[in-house]
Amino acid sequence: MTLQIAESASLVSPDARARAHAAAARDSLRTEPRAVRITIIALAMIFLTVFVVLPLVVVFAQAFSKGILAYLAALAEPEALAAIKLTLLVAAISVGLNLVFGLIAAWAIAKFDFRGKTFLITLIDLPFSVSPVISGLVFVLLFGAQGYFGTWLREHDIQILFAVPGIALATTFVTFPFVARALIPLMQEQGTQEEEAAISLGASGLQTFFRVTLPNIKWGVLYGVLLCNARAMGEFGAVSVVSGHIRGETNTMPLLVEILYNEYQFVAAFAIASLLAMLALITLIAKTVLERHLNEGQDARDH
């Protein structure tokens, strides 16, 4: 009998034993009394309801408080259309620039060892630790009339602040970590074996990137672009500093919401806000789908 038990144990694979240990660990975490578990879940649901669900309900309720026609009329106003177009334009510029930068930075950090690598990672994380208002102020100090480049820009009739370039620069700065930060851990986990194999078979650097690296990180790229776009379209602080609040020209959707609300145009303000809320909901759904694809891809690589 002892021999049979030993033989049976020897037939159990390491993966099966690891799964058994993980299941035992999960079971050990469920030792709290039923009342404690129910209380914790209830508190979490109440918190989410008060701070997430209820504000969304209020936004849409206020937006449609005077009917669908008033809602559509508010969105059809010239100022609203200009803000929507400007927001989409700035988001497209910042996402495009950050996509290129994120791919290059993630490829360099994950695939190569070089001096200054830690410093580069720190710079990528800088916008997370700097207030967006301070970020906007930096561009004012650089490109404003009394700024470092202000005199040269004025002499060459180049407008950066209070125009689309300044808004795009500020938005790009506060959003550039998202793509890189989504790709760096993914590319580090994948390693360099496939790229080395492709190069050993005669592939060039660009061929290796487009035929090996990029297909392996496509879901990570989409994930980073999604988060970057959501932040770009909802950015307020940095854009508020550099925009100048010129109505119909440099007001993005978040800035227009503030202006309309301060003027007591509540339906119009909440109508614009509802578009941003819809973006948040779409982002949440897409984020869930992309995370599932990322997890499925990781499980496939593990097996």
C-alpha cells in the first residue's frame, strides 16, 4: 500500500501540485465568519454605489432633465461642437505621439541593457508624481510671452500657448507614461528569445519588430492606447493653464463643462459631461475585454 501511494504521488505533476497548493491557500483565506464576509462585501458595494454609480446616474439624469430635444440641442451648439472637435484632435495628436514614444521606450527598456536605464524609467513616471497644473505652468514658463522661448516665438509669429499646439503639448506630457507603462512589464516578461531567434535567421531589426515583437504585444498596445486616450480626453488641469479659455477655440470638453456650469447652463453642462461619462463606460468595458485577452495570452505562453 505504501508503495502504491508513493507511486501515485510520483505521478502527480509539479503543475498539479502547485494548483493544489494554490487551492488550499485560497480555501484558507475563506475562514472568516459569514457575517464578516457579508459586511465587507456590503461596505464595498455601498462605497461603489455612492462614489461611482450615483454620480453617473446624476449626470445622465440632469443631462436629460428637460428631454431628449434639449439634450441634442445642447450638443449641437457651436461651442459644444468646437469643444468636441478640439478634444478629439488633441487626443489624436497626444495618443499618436505617445504610441510612438511608448513603443520605442518599452522596446529599449525591456530588450536592452544600457547606462541610464533606471533614469529613463524614472522620467517616464514623472507625470504621475507632478500635478497637472504644475505641468501646464511649466509650458507657460517656457513658451509664454515672458518665458524662456517667448521672445523668439513672438519674433517668428509662432503661437504655442492659448492655441492647439500648447494644449497638445500639455496633454501629451500628462499622458505619455500610459503606453510605455502598459508595455514595459509585458515585454520584459516575454523576454528576448523570439527576437534573438528571428535575428539569427537573418531578419533585420525592423522585420523582427513588426513580425515578432509587435504581434506579441498587440493587446498591450491597445490597452495602453485606450488608457492614454481616456486620460487625454478628460484632462483638465494642465489644459486649463495653457488654453486661455477662448470660447469656441481653445476650450476642450472638460473646460466647457466648467464654464457652462458656472453660467448656470446645467443641461448643457451635464450634456457635455454625459459624453465624457459615456467615454468612461466604454473605456471600462474595453479595458475589461483587453485585460481578458492579455490574461489569455499569458496563460497560453505559460502552458
